[in-house]
Amino acid sequence: MPDDISRAAEVLASHRDSIDRLDAILVYTLGERFKHTQAVGRLKAQHDLPPSDPAREARQIERLEWLAKEADLDPEFAKKFLNFIISEVIRHHEKLQR
């Protein structure tokens, strides 16, 4: 039994190491994404364009739902996640236009 517990602890540690690496990848990827959306926001502000683009946002959500299905991820979760990101981007774009 102690060997089973020891092995389980090793497997758990390995999964947690992977989760930590993936969390770092997510954070850095979001940081890179927001650098681009900030550039888009500045461009929109310079040219007096609206902070949101509902047609593009709808396409992005549809695309992300498809990607989620391909990745065996709950599409509803992916949709909520992208909606959260989009709302943050729009909020940043609105700030830039003030």
C-alpha cells in the first residue's frame, strides 16, 4: 500500500507540474493577445472607430466554439471565456477613446 501512495503522489506531482506550466503559458499568451488588442484599440481611437465590432465578435465566438469541440473542451465554457476576454478588450478600447 505505501508504494501505491508513493506512486500516486508522484503522478499527482507530475500533473501539478504540467498544470503550472500550462497556467504560465495561458498567462503569457493572454499578455501577448492583450498587447495586440491594445494596438487595435489605439488604432480605433485614432480613426474614431467604434470600440466593439459585434460581427467579428460573433465570428470569433463561433470559431472558438468549434476549436473547443476539436480540443475536447466544453464549448459553453470556451464561449464564456471568450466573452469575458472580449468584454475586457472593449472596456480597454472605450478607455482609449476618452
